[in-house]
Amino acid sequence: MPIEMPKGLPMSVDTWGSSSNRKRHHFLTHAHKDHTFGISSPHLSSPIYCTKITQNLLLHQFPRIDRSLFVGIEVGESLAVDDPDGGFAVTAFDANHCPGAVMFLFEGTFGSILHTGDCRLSPECLQNLPEKYLGKKGREPKCSLDFVFLDCTFGKSSVKLPSKYSATRQVISCIWKHPNASKVYLACDLLGQEDILVEVSKTFGSKIYIDKNIECYNNLKLLAPDILSEDPSSRFHLFDGFPRLYERASEKLAEAKANLQPQPLFVRPSAQWYACEETSDDDLQLRKRLNEAVQDSFGVWHVCYSTHSSREELEWALQLLQPKRVVSTTPTCRAMELSYVKNHCLKSQIASDDRLWKLLQIDVELESSSEAASTNSSEKVATDETAASPRMENLQLLSSLNQCSQRIYLQIIWSHS
Ligand SMILES: [Zn+2]
């Protein structure tokens, strides 16, 4: 689930709970369900900024949402947003994640903030960011982003994810190698996997059958209507990838056997099996092969197709951008686990005029009295009952912690803001 933006910012990104609804401006990076959770609430307030594709996908799913709540913003477009605390600019950039997905760059009195939403940070999509934020040939960028809210989904994984293009070619090649498979079941039911289906359809000159009951049917009808077939005798079928993939594959195998047909082919293009899932030791060896499809012990062929950045890509992006602070938008993965963050963001103490205080709505005027407290032990400060204001308490505690604990503490108060 995406995290709430700090209290001191006037906007929410991808969150739709009661505290987000109190924000004055709402931004939606893309239409995946975990980013739209709660958006159908009757208390939804406007405006909601997103791309036209995201809006259409969302309205397909929630037809009752009022169209007039949306403000369109497309890749490369900048908008000026009025706000009583000071206007700001927002620019959308391709996130290389799924159709309609964008990253938002916010620039205002709060500083410069890049919110990546979910993203696959390829060199191409980073090069589209304003030049002043990009370092060149090992040099620092002209301007440092104050904050990057970063999709760290695979921040802990060492898997070197192949590019989306390479993974798509692996799917095609796997199908070529099985000319006798009477049916090809493609577990590509996620928004963001349409390119694979389009390529398969184009390469083999065949449309793809999709059961209307499969949830992604409406999305595909909107995004790639030309490749859809209503004829179940088609060789290519879209297969629900989750849950019960193996159970349903067993049923199809039994069906083919009963009809004396050759064994069908199952292809699952997903990074989950490579990065997260527990499998047998045999499969563990197979998962190290990333340049071609590999067959697991059940018989399903896997291709490492990812719409999220690898750890290597995240490190590379941060080296290029050199932001002052990084916040993971995926709560199970902490940005502080990334080498860039360890080496660059954890080393300095937080100055009293740092923008961070404003974002967290901690009153910096109380800083002078907290400085005296900073010489006390953290235990004493943390239990100091004379600290009347919660803000004061936060600042005192923060001043007394060492740098690493400071970062962890910030993460905690941030996520609860
Ligand atoms: Zn997503």
C-alpha cells in the first residue's frame, strides 16, 4: 500500500483514506488496485490529477465516480496548481510501469519532490527528467531533489531483472520452441503485461482468447481490443496468473490428456517467482537463469518480466539524481537499505532550517530549547514528562538520537503522520 504524504504537504499521492481526503489536491500515479484503494468512497474530494488512460481505466472499474473530479495531466506536461500556502508546479513523467502510469515532480515552497509511484527506472525514463536534476559523467546535478518518494518493491532483491523488451522476447522464443503445444496459456492478467500479449499476437498472427469473467478483460478491451478473440478454439489463451495457478494448470493438463491433445504450454511472465516466492532447491537454481524461460518442477515456464525497478536500477537512478532524502513508498522495503541512502542520506545531522521539519509540521522555533536537551540521554528525553507539546517531544527525541536511529525514528513518525 502506498504511504501517506507528510502532514506539511498540501497533496496526497495514491492514498484515499480520511487523512488524504483532507488534503487539498490529489494525485493518482496509475490504476493498479493497491493505488486506488478507497477511491470509490462517497467522500472523495477533487481535484484528482491523473492521465487520461488512468482515468478511463478507473472509470471502467468504478463507473459511479464523477468524471468532473478529474484534471488531466499527460506525460511531459506541467501544470501550475494554486494553493493558499503557496502555489506549486507539477510535471508528469513516464514511469515505465503500466499503461497511463506516471511519476510526478512537485516543485514549490516545500522544495522539489519526485514521487515515482510504481516505476521501472530505465535509463530512457530517467533521461526525460529535467536536466538540472540529472548528474552527468560522475558530476553532481545542478540542483538536488529534496525528496524522492521511491518505489522500492525489489529494493531487497539481488535479482538482475532483464529489461521488459528482453523478457517479452523470451516469451516469444519459448513459444517458438514448442510448436506442438496445441494451446498456449499466457498468465498475463496484470495491467502492465499488455505489451507481451500484443507481441505474441503480432508474431504468431493470432488473436488471444480471453474469458470475459477474467478481471482484466475490461482493461484489455480498452487498451488492446484488436488482439482479443471470443473464440475458445484459438491456440492462445489468457490465463489467470493468481491465485491457484498450478491447480488450474493441472485441470487444463487433464483436459488435454482426456481429449488426446498434445501437452499445452504454460508461460508465466512475472518477477514474483524470481524475487519473492519460496520454491524448491531445484527451482532456486533455475531462478538464476534470467536470459531465457525456465521450466519449474511442475512444468510451468517462467520469464522474469518486471514492471518494478531492480535494486541495481534503483541504485543507478539515485546515483544519477543524488537526492537529499529518499523515502520508500513500499513499507516493507526501507529506503535506508539502499547503498546510496546509507552512504549519502544518513551521514548528516538534520539542520534546524531543514525543509523536513516543515513537512513533518514540527515547529522549528522550539529548536533552541531542544538543543540543550540534545545533550541528555535519549532515555531521559524520551521519558521527559515536562515536554508539553508533542512537537517539542518529537524534536527533542530526534536531536538526542544517533544518525541511524534518527533515520529509523523519522521513518516511523513519517509513516504515522
Ligand atoms: Zn503498480
